[in-house]
Amino acid sequence: MTDIKFSVPDDLLKKMEKYPEIDWSSIILSAVEKYIENLEITDKIASNSTLTTEDAEIIGNELKKRSWEIHKKYLDQL
């Protein structure tokens, strides 16, 4: 197995140090594995897709618009 070093902000390190019984390496390894699994699923879905970047932008903009409309209705009711 290869060792990898990475930086952790001081405030996060202090929080981690409160729990010395935790095997942080295994938690980080698990998180990286899960992240890669999600990327692989995304790649698999995307490889079968005929959706273009332009199509994705149009869909994204429509979702933002609808989301704002829902939030605006909520805010108007306050």
C-alpha cells in the first residue's frame, strides 16, 4: 500500500485530536473509495448519454429557475 500525505486545516486537526481512538486513516480511505465509486457511476451513466453540454446547461438553468420560484413562493408567504 502506498502512503499519501495531505494537509488538514489546524481547526479540523484540533477537532480530530479530541478523538484519538478514531482510526482517521480508515475513515479517509472509506471516503475516498465512496467518492471514486460515485465518480465511476457517473462515468457509466454519462458514457451512455446523448446529452450535450448545452443540453445540461439548459436543464441546469431550468432547475435553478424552478427552485427559485419555489423558494420565492415560500418567502412571499412569510
